[in-house]
Amino acid sequence: MSYLLINNGILINGNGGTPIQDAAVLIKDNRIVAAGLEESIKIPDEKINIVDVKGSFILPGFIDVHVHIMTEGFAREDTIYTPLSLYFYYAIERMKRTINAGVTSVRDAGFADIGVKLAVDKGIIIGPRLQISVSPLSITGGHFDFWLNSGFDIKPKYPGYPDGIADGKEVVRKTVREIMRAGAEVIKVMVTGGVISANDRPEYPQFSMEELEVIVEEAKYRDLQVVAHAHGTKGIKNAIKAGMNSIEHGTCLDDECIEMMISNGTFLVPTFLAMKINKELAEDETSAIPDWSREDAIRMEKVHENNIRKAYKAGVKIVMGTDSGVVTHGRNLEELGYMCDMGMDPMEAIVAGTKKAAESLGREEKVGSIEFGKLADIVISKNDPLTSMKSLGDPNNILLVIKDGKIVKNLL
């Protein structure tokens, strides 16, 4: 049994209320046992480690609900030339960057397998808490089909990583079961094409309604959520009708999509960071972004920004997800600045990256706010995020990171 007291700070607990001055958080082992005014917290008469944060800001560990921890850039050349084992060694450094940025939990939206999750859970490597989807589901010729016109299939393959390409109701059912058998905690489905796809366009719907309904049916047997990569309008509507829990990207959602999402309680994960950076790269003729995706990256970004703003104003539930892996890891909290640009106030953006993000993962009982009984995931920011939200996007502003009661970064 060990105690850790974080004191002399300003508490923003993730619930959206007024910040608490002269605050402290008391941690016992890996759980929060008290949080609030320091003078109201009973200090145990035992050995206690005290961390004075010197007036800095105490926040919950942030949650990024859309990352790809095993990749960085999705360049075809990497897939062709990178030895399989090197992906795992690279992931160690990427996860360290992610947690140093203040992100203590992530949903991996494709490629991380059960071994990567176990390595973090067992403390072998330092990284954010992982919720894994293992292999995204795709149709033949769809967004996660890496087959090229040359006749070569450049998708990584190895035992423990099922092939997610499936066509037809019964093949789709079997593939979902194989992915769950491989340890998936959430099912990821490509219901449209993608901006960086080799074989499709972002607007193209993928999977029939019958196939999508089977995916949701199988996931529900194990109480798993289903999340949909979706750019095109038809694919977004299909995913909502099938009962999927969240729409990732949501570029071409229209008024009907918005009404459906509100009615069904569907979450929206805008991934502003990836959309913005992909556009910047596409406009730079010297960048490594593939020529066949430049037009889509530029064209879709403006459509995306306008439609996400409409969804926000209408009351759709929006949470933080960056698509890190498509873009560089460690810039995760820049997403919150883009959310404020969209129209959120800073406190709303913080809640979208903590409490609401935890709800979207189905983990709100464990993480997402600084409250009694929750896991001790805490971030200390040097600057006030309510007056300088974009400062959160700089990892150097994140002075301390605690995950599961353990200090994993300390610049104090």
C-alpha cells in the first residue's frame, strides 16, 4: 500500500465544473481516494509521497479514441520494406511520445494486437492504456485492402493478426469471430473508402446493410462496441442504421445523418488533426503523400470542417480522436485546439478529451475524470488550458503524467 499526494494545484476534474483553486489529489496505489480543496482532504498517518505542482493545473489523463500505434504515415514503401518485428520496436517509441503528450488511454483503430496490449498492461513497456480493434474489417478493394495493381498484396500478415477482408454475410460473420478470438475489444469497420486509399474513393460505401447488421450482431454477443470509419454520406447512414456506436471522420454527413446520430446517441470522432495535416501535405508538392490521394485530401478537408461544425451546433456528441499514425504521434492534444476553432469552449474541449471520450470507450467507470474510486490517470499542465488551449498541444507544457498511480513523466 502506498500513497501519493498531488498538491498546490488548480484542479480541472474533467466533469466540466468550475476549476478548484488550492487543490490536491490523494492517490492510494492506483486509485484516486480524494480530490478537491487540499484543506478538505484527510491526509493518512502513513508514509506518503508528496508532489508539489507549484500552482500548475491538474487534469485527468486524456483519451485519444482513434490512433494507430503501430504505424506512422501509412507509406506504401514502409509496408513493403519494413521487417515485421521493426513495427513493434517502433511502437515502443510512439507510445512513449503519446503518453508524454498527456494521453493515458487510447483506442487503437487498427494494427495493434493482443501482444502489444499485454506488453503495456504487464509494464514491460511504457505506454497509454490500450483498447484494441486488431484488424479493421474491409471489403475486397476497400479502404484496408492493400492489394496493388501490380498484383502484389503488401498488407502485413502474421499469426495472431487475422485478415480483415471479408465479402458476403457468412464470411463477414466468421471474420468478426476471428478478430474477436484474436483479442479485439472493439470492432472497427471500414464502411466507406478513405482519403489515402489505393483502390477506392472516400465517398464510396462499403459492405451491404445485411453485412453491417451481422457485424453489429456478432459484436453485441460479446458486449463489444463497433466503430465505423466513414467519410461518405451513404456509408455514414448505413453505419448508424446498423447500430454502430461511433462515426470516425464523418466528412460528408448531412442533416439527415446529424438527426440520426442525435436520435441514436452515436458519437462523432472528427480527427481534425489528420484531416488538417493531410491537406497541408497534399498542398506541398515535395511531401511524401501519394499523388493519388492529394486531390482527395485537399477536397475533403473543407467539406469535413463545415459539416463537423454543423453537427456540433446541432448537438451531436463529439469526442477527441486524432488518427495519429496517419500523422505523427505525440501531437494528440493539438486536436483540442481544433475543437475550439470549431466552436467548443475550452472546458467543453477538455471534457470531450476526458469524460466524454471515456464514455465513448465504455470505460467511464474507470477513467475520464478525477473522482473517488477511478484509476489514477493524471496530467499536470504548466499553462492554463482554459486561457491557452493550444498550449496543451505542446508536450513540453505537460510537466507530469501519472498513469495507473505511477509517475511516467516528470519535468517538475
